Amino acid sequence: MALKEILRAASRYLGYEISRYQTPMISPLLSLNIDLLIDIGANTGQTAIQARHDGYKNQILSFEPLLDAHKSLCKNSANDSRWYVFRRCALGSSPSISLINVAGNSGSSSILDMLPRHIKAAPESQYSSSQEVEVITLDSIFSEISKNHVNIFLKIDTQGYEHEVLAGSINALQKIKAVQLELSTTQLYASQYLYDYFFDFFKKNDYQLWGLTPGFSDPRTGELLQFDALFVRPDRFK
């Protein structure tokens, strides 16, 4: 059975229906009339740059915890008056100071410990150092950053830390139109929650699964390890 049929069958089993869209994010930004993109785990700004390339012209707010990536993010956004970079910090379930592990490929960096399963599939992702970082909650700043915005899109790419980000965003989710996040089919980081937890979480919070896009696979076996999922509040896209 092809991957798309497997994902579709799995979603139907859980009570969802998958709708087709062109990319994991850009098409919904336009079709849902998004006026604020909140990009958590922005790295150097790849998502924002792609959004601009594909025609999204509204506000972007980026968050990035790594020192070097944050500097590059600020540089890349400098000439875009509608792209704001928040101070260097991580998003989580409660305010704290934490250590974030810096991966060799940057994009796999995480507050969580990396498991051997991940390293075997991507040896270049092994941790090389760690950095101290402030952790805040989205709820604590949401009223301020969401002023004058109606259709808000939340993108989360935090390498296994997604459940912590969502735990600190419970109030914000009531006003967020769509959420895109990277989910895993097997544990790649210690204490990581897997995709089935998030399917259930979003269903309980009145979101509908809009689409799935395959992501990171084990190059040795072809096994799918991560995919992007997009959830939309039904009352917001009618």
C-alpha cells in the first residue's frame, strides 16, 4: 500500500478525513486568509522566506532559541517590515531557564535528549554543544502579539518539544485558526510524544485534520520517521 493510502486509512480510523493541499503550509496561508504567521522554531527563517516567495504578504513573527540561527534570522528579516523576530527564547509549558542541545545540522537541535534511533538515521545530527536559553509560554505574550489579527496560523518545529509548546498555548489555541507541526512516528527524542497523542489533542480542542505531508525518513530503510500535520478549526474556514 502506498504511503498516502496508509496515512489516509490511519486518519479515517481515528475519525479524520484528509484534504489535499499543495504544500504543508503555503497554500493554507493564502486560502485561509492568514494575517499573522507565528513561526516557532524558525531556525534561520526558511519558512518565512518560502512564504514570501509563494505570495504571503502579511505579518510574520518568528521565534528561535539558538544563538547563531537567531542572528541569521535577524539578518534575513532585516529588510522585511512585516517580518518581526522575537528576542532569542524557546517556547514551552512554563517560564524557566533551560539548556538546548545544538545539533550538527542545526535543524535537529532540541531541549530534549536525542535518542540513538535518530542518530542512526542521521549521524550528522548528533549534538555538539549546548546553550542556555530562556523559556516562555505563548499564552503569556499572546494578547500582545495577536492584537489586530483575526486569522492566525501557528507553525511549530521544535524537535520533540511540541507537546510542551502546546501546553503553554492552551488559551491561545482558542483564537488560532490553524496549526502546523512536525510529528514523529517513533521516538527520536527522550520523552517525546508521538503523532497519535497530537491527533487526539487537536480533536479534543475542536480542530480538524486538514492534511499530512511526509517528512524525514530513514535513508537506510525508507521508514517514515516524521511528517508534517496541519490542523484547522472547522468554525474558522467555512
